[in-house]
Amino acid sequence: MSNNIIYLRRDLNNDEAEKLMSEPVLAVDTELSGIDVEKDRLWLVQIKGAGPEIFLVQIRDELQYPNLKRVLQNPKSVKIFHYARMDVLMIYKYLGVWAMPVFCTKIATLLDRPNKGHALHNVLKEIFKIQMEKQECLSDWSLDLNKDQQEYAAQDVLHLHDLKRVLEDGLRDKNRLGLALDCFAFLKTRILLDLDWGLRDIFAYNPKHGDGFSIRGT
């Protein structure tokens, strides 16, 4: 997989962006400093189209990313995330664009396989017998990435296209694909609530105040 990783300490160039803009489906993931919406931040965006190339775009405060933003907000491409609620939120918060429309494989997994594990490494192991390496999950993504970090980040998007196809078939067989699509469409509203009203869950029977807010789960 190493030869297919394109690690960028800058924005996508015009040719790279145009190639990704032509893709109807993109697998996307992010690496964050943590999962606290208020305190943590976006450090890396991983993107894979139908071809073998996996783009790793490192996010720096002093740089602008017009081509990356253009690719992420392209309305003609579906973005596959495994945990879209967090990834799309952090992309919106730090890059200012909505990476939509989306297909969230975590939501799809919970609708298609409600009694199975929903973490990506569990799903890939159960469906494809793929063992993901997790040694770099607590890496410092703010620094230049070494080879192990690049491989770890790339594996999170490597199998999302295949996973989407399997889950779509399962949802269609269970007559739940429409429900899944409705959930995906609602994510923008859910994220805006996370950002503005995170201390209270307005959908809960008895919303309670909290001391802070973070999104849990992968």
C-alpha cells in the first residue's frame, strides 16, 4: 500500500483536485487531536477515489486549502465516512465546508447489523476477515508523519468503497436503505445541534445539563 499513499504537507494541486472532483464516490476520513468538539482539532484528511491513490492532506493553521475544500463540498460526489457525525463536524469547523452528501458506514452498519460490532476494525474483520493495525491510534498528528502513521491513516479509507457496497446490499435486502439515506440527510442538522446546543440533547426524554460536550464512539 505504501506506493499508493500521497502524503501532502500542502493543499491538493489542481490536477489532484480535478481527478478527485471527477469521482462519483470518495472514501474520506480524518485524524483529530481527540473527540472533544470544543477543545480538539482537525490535523489530517484522508481521501481515496476508485483508483489506488490515497491522499493524506495535513492541515496547518497557516495554510489555505481551496482545492481540498472544493473536493470535499462537491455536491456530485458521495463521501463515505465511517463516523460521519464527527468527521463532517470537524471538517466544517476547521475548513468551513460541508463534506456532503455522505454515506456513513457506521450508521449503515447499525441498521444492517444491529447485533454486531460497529467499530470499523470490527466490521472489516467480521465481513472481510481484514485485521487492522491500531498501534498508531494515539499518534501526534500535528507533526510530520512517519511511514507507520501514513500507513495507519491510509488504512481507514482503504476498504470503505467495498464496505459501502456490502452494506447497501444488506440494507436493501432488509428494506432499510431509505431509512439510512434519511439518517445521512439529517446529519447536517445533527451536527449543527452538536456545535450550538451540545450541552443538552433536545431529542432526549429528559434533557440534562452537562459539564461539557464531546462525541463518543468510532
